[in-house]
Amino acid sequence: MRKELLRIWGFDFEFVDFNEASINNLQNLFYGSFEKIKNSQHSICHTIINTKELEMKTNITIKRKTRHKGGSKNIKYFLNGKQFKNESQNRYIDIIFDSEYFAIYRNGSNTMFCMKDKTLINGTECDWILYDILENILLSKAKQNNWVNCHSAAWVDNENKANLILGNSGIGKTTRLLKEIKEGSKFLSNDRVFLKLVKGKLFARSFPQPVNIGFGTIRSLNINFGIDVKIYKDFEKLRLTAKEAFSFFEPNYDKWFEVEKVYTNRVEALRSNLYIEEDECHPFWNTTQSNPFRNISKNLIKKAYEKTAYINAL
């Protein structure tokens, strides 16, 4: 029996009987906040077991629900010139049995037997479902800790303070972020930031993810990613994998930075991009990990509004 202890985004997981290729793929997906460890200094938050001993032959499906919903529909290209398949961002799960303490899900050849602290997977080619299981657990842990997930670009300024831009896609968050980086700030996030309140102060932390940047933005700011950007249209985007994003920007995903300022163009954008309950693109699909929606501290929300500067242009 092969066992591997992994620390992902500060939480410790035990993986049983997964091959090296699956572990390496997870490392690439969570690059920058992924570590193989020998001993856990904390309690193991979840054990995931790859098993062929459990089989369930049934065509019964209660319903299908979304486990990951794609965001931007822009055409995207990797650094190697290959086009990213946007349809891969829309992923679903079939429910066989669903409850708070035990659930059975199916995804293609994979059947998952899920519990609060353990998941058993029967099947092959389970890399994406592994990622979605882990992401769902991490989002649940964040919510249990009263961390608020928000849709935001963010940088760390020369005073080591975090500055955020909250808003819907297309308002210029990435452009402003890259301008700040060119002027000496450090990359924190291009899409997802978590907020927490400590002794009356607001702190922000990032999460390892791919980064999408419009080719028009790359040209206008004259950023060198080592590719010929002239062959792409302005509305098309470069997609950096999590590993490539870490290589280019070197973000610190494990540190909390005190928030200096939150920028947005209107109050409605601030409200809609603070996910008090859940992010519809990353829903709590695994019922065994879905804790009741906690009452997020009103002081945290109040502090976010206090830090907000409304601007017409980014």
C-alpha cells in the first residue's frame, strides 16, 4: 500500500495507492502551495484512497449537479501555442446517494464514496476529479474558518500591504494588476482572494490557480512572456498554468497580507464579488463537505467596505 502525505494550501492530506503521475499532476495544479511531507504536524484533514475493491453496478442517478463552472468564454492559448479547451471548465457530477455524512457520486468511470474525513475512489483517469475534491474541501475549510472568498485581482505594494480590485470580468482588473507589478509591486492574485479579520484588521491571502491575460493587455504593457503575441487578437487570452504563473510572478500563497485598500467601480460589484455563501463557479457540490452556511462576521464585511475606494477607471 503506497501512502503519501501532502500539504496543500496549508492543509494536510493523506493519499493512498495513487501513482506518481497523479501526485505530480496535483502538484502542477496546486503549484506554489504544494509540499510532500514525511510527518504531519497537524491533524490529517482528509484521506483519499484509490481502490478497485469497491464496485457499484447501477444505473440509478438521482440527479446531476455542477462541480465546476467555467468563467470567461474568451479563446485562450497556452504558452506552447495550443488552444485551451474552454469546455473542460464545465464539469458535473452524477448523484447516486447524497447525505451530510455519506454520499456516492459518479463521474464517468469514477465512483466516489465520500465521508466527512475520507473519500474512496474507484476508477481510472481521476486527475480532474481529484482536483475538484481537494478544491471543495479547501473551500469548505476556508468557510469553517470564516474566511470570505472573493473575485479579485490583488498585488502587494512596497509597504507589504495587499491592494485588491473587486469586480466582474472585463473591467480591467488584470490590466491594473500588471501595471502595478511593472511599477514594483508583487503579484498576489488575478482571480481569487480570501479575506479574514484579525483584531479589527483585514487580511488577504491568495490561492494557486491558472492566470488568464488578454493579448491586448500584454501588447499594451509590453510584457515579455517569451512568445510572439502579434499573431493573436486583442480579445484572445494567454493562459498560464498554475506552475507557469508561479514561475513568472512568484506569489506567496501561504502568507496573509494586511489589506491597505479595496478598489471597485461600483458598490453592486463589491457586493456581488464577495461570496458570503458560495462562488457559483466553484459550488459546494460534495454534500459531506458542505457545512451549514455560517454567519460571516459582520465586522469583516464592514471592514471591507471601510477599505473600499470607488473609482471610475482602473
